[in-house]
Amino acid sequence: MRTNRIRTTALAATALAAALSLTACGGGEDKAMGTKPAGSAETAAPAASNTDSTAQPDAPEAGAPETQTVPAGGKHAGGNGKKPETAPNTEAAASIPACTPKNSTVKVSDVKRPINHLLLTVTNTGSKDCAAYHAPFLRFDGAQAVYPILDDSKPQAVVVLSPGEKAYAGIGLLGEPGENEPVKSDNLGVIMVDKNNNSKGEATLKLPAETYTDSLGFVTYWQSDVENALMY
């Protein structure tokens, strides 16, 4: 059996409660600006195909949703537990705007290997550089809690995208067989964040047919190449 080490950030949990409350009420700031927040599953735009995202306007900057982290170890189906090789960290990325649904597109796709995995791809569609900060916050079928983030996949450097460039995140859908009951999911909410882990908008995607998840799955941090994103 796998020992699933979970670390929950109390500050992030408080922020998610505030963000969901603001979304449900329409958000005072959003009303002042005349925009509509990202919203929950009930107010999200219709699901797009698995090759295109339906971008929502920026969500209130109330901080990060409640997140969970799980260790790497190669015990997920198809994973090998290796640590990605990345360039040294720099301070330059801190001043670069975040990649959001306004300046980029997100898609989700099935992969043959590893099994029980999906691949997220974000593409900078703007005219300036953007940074794929941290990891995407995922909500399957509008779940209130976001999907666990694989802590050991954190790269040493933030992935900065020039116009037209892409970044990738791997999604491990299931834990070891028999450890938990899989649930079929149809839609995926992908929340992009800034350098402070604040929500910058949510894209709603249509998942590939027959996608099943459980609570032992994970999503990686954004990576500069597909190999690093799918190595777990």
C-alpha cells in the first residue's frame, strides 16, 4: 500500500473559502469593474473540446485555493519517480506577468504513456512574455477542493513563455489499483495563478471520454517540456 503524505496549507484554505464566497456573491470588485468572475461549475461557460479552452474572466485575487501536495515516489501507475532536471532559479521571472486565460490557451489531451495520465498544455497567445507560475489548480466536474499537487515536481526555475511557446503539466489520474474507488469525470476546470499563487482566471475543458479519477491522483508543476511533465 502507498503512504500518501498530504500537506495542507491553512492560509490557502482560508483564501479558497473567501474566493468561493466572492464568486457566489458576484464579487464586489468584479461588479465595480463590470466583469464576471470565473465562477463555480454552475456558472462556468459551456465545456470546450479537449483541444481548446473556454477562458473565464479573471477571478478575484483572494489568494490560492486550498491545495494538497503529495510526494513523488513512482507508485502511481506509469510513474518512475525521477526528479526533473531544470535550469538554476533566477529572479528575472518574478516581474513577468502570469499566463492567464486572457493571454494564453489551455488544452487537455490523452496520452498513451504513462497509463492513467493526461497532459495539460498552455500556449502563450499574447504579444509579450508570460510566466507559467507554480502548478495549475484543477477541479474535476466543479469540485470545491482542488486536485493534489505533486510537490516533488517543482522545478528550480519558473517556466517563462515567449509568444507562441508552450508549457506542460502532467495529471496522474489514479493511485494504485484497488486503493480507492475511481469516479468518472466529464469536465475539468484549470485555474491559472500568479507568482503569489493568486487565481488569475479559470478555463473549463472537456475531458477525454472515459476519464476516471480518484483522490490519490495528482497534477505536476508547469514544466518546460513534455518529458518532465509525464515522468511521474
